[in-house]
Amino acid sequence: METLYATMNPEAIPWDMSEPPEALVDLVEGGRVTPCRTVEFGCGTGTSVVYLASKGFRVTGIDISPTAIRIAREKADKKGVTADFLVADVLGDVGWIRNSCRFAYDWELLHHIMPDEREQYVANVHAVLGPGGKYLSVCFSESDPQFGGQGKYRRTPIGTLLYFSSEEELAELFSPRFTIIDLETRTIAGRYAPHLAVYAFMEKR
Ligand SMILES: C[S@@+](CC[C@H](N)C(=O)[O-])C[C@H]1O[C@@H](n2cnc3c(N)ncnc32)[C@H](O)[C@@H]1O
């Protein structure tokens, strides 16, 4: 991912949108998630972090790409909002924010996390949340017609290998640690084409 961020024209990065996702805005504007200590895993260039910070959330954005985090910091400065950013692997140690957040969020991250890594990842999300903390996760659905239109593993035109999920497998992944509030397949915006994605909104058990 670092190579992509470091070499691609930012205007061409397929997921890198200038506005936060409508699904996130709806949660915030609808008051289902209220300003609190928040973490975004796989924050990319920080569009959602900047949005949440502008709404009074105290947000930390984490991404494995140093270039994405540099751009995210610049974006936050330019918008005049305060947020923390960290270059780190979301599968690594999260002890430094254990139990400290009331909202955790990932947008189009989970399809980069392969099935054998997912349990560790979800354990990390659970660990950063305090009691009753909320979690929104949105990733590509196996019914998404993009990138060849079928198969659980699909190679994209820019060379990334993604894993496409079903609602059933995500219910199985999340339900040991979270009470699922909403789980559905939705159309989400993309730079080049819309995608079908699985939307999961949950509460820590
Ligand atoms: C498709 S992009 C989405 C970025 C951002 N959420 C957005 O909507 O613009 C996925 C992001 O996850 C990051 N990522 C992938 N695997 C990661 C990992 N193991 N640890 C941290 N970040 C990771 C990538 O660097 C990339 O920025």
C-alpha cells in the first residue's frame, strides 16, 4: 500500500474520496454515535478522521502507510482540526489505547485483512473499546460486481489482492465479541464505480 500511495497520483487512488462516506455521516448526524474518543483503523489519507474531528470527536487514525499518514496530517492541518495519526499495523499491539475508545471504525480496510488474520484484528478492535463501545465496519461484499464480479479473492487493476465477504461470515467473525445492531449489504460510492459492501454496526459485549 505504501508503494501505491507513494507513486500514484492521489486523484487516481480508487478509494481516496474527498468527502466522508455517507454511512458514517448518517451515524453521526443521526446521533447514533456521539463525540467521543475514537479510532479509525486503516484511515488512509484521513478524510473520515478529519470529518469526525470537525464534529468534536477525539480521533486517532492508524495506517500502515507512512505516505498516507503524512497526507492525512497535512489534510488535518489544512482543515484546522486536531487529530492524532499513527503509522502502525492494525494487527499489532494496541495496548496503548486499550479500553479507551467509545467508537471504532474501519472503511474498506477489512477486505485487505485476510481470513487467517481477521480474528486477531477483531480482537484488537474489541480491546481498544471500552464497555458498550460502538464499532462500524464496512468492506466489499462477495456480491460486488467489480474486479471480475466473482470469487472470494480478487486481484484489482492496481495489483492489490482483496478478500470479498458475505454477511454470514462477518456475523460469525464479529458475534463472539460484539452484539450486531445492523448487518446488511449496501451500495457504497467509489471513485470509478459504486461497490456492494457489507455494512456492520455493532456494540462491544
Ligand atoms: C482501501 S484503503 C481505505 C482507506 C480509508 N479508510 C478510506 O476510506 O479512504 C485501505 C487502507 O488500509 C490500510 N491498511 C491495509 N492493511 C493494513 C494494516 N495491516 N495495518 C494498517 N493499515 C492497513 C492501507 O494502507 C489503506 O490506507
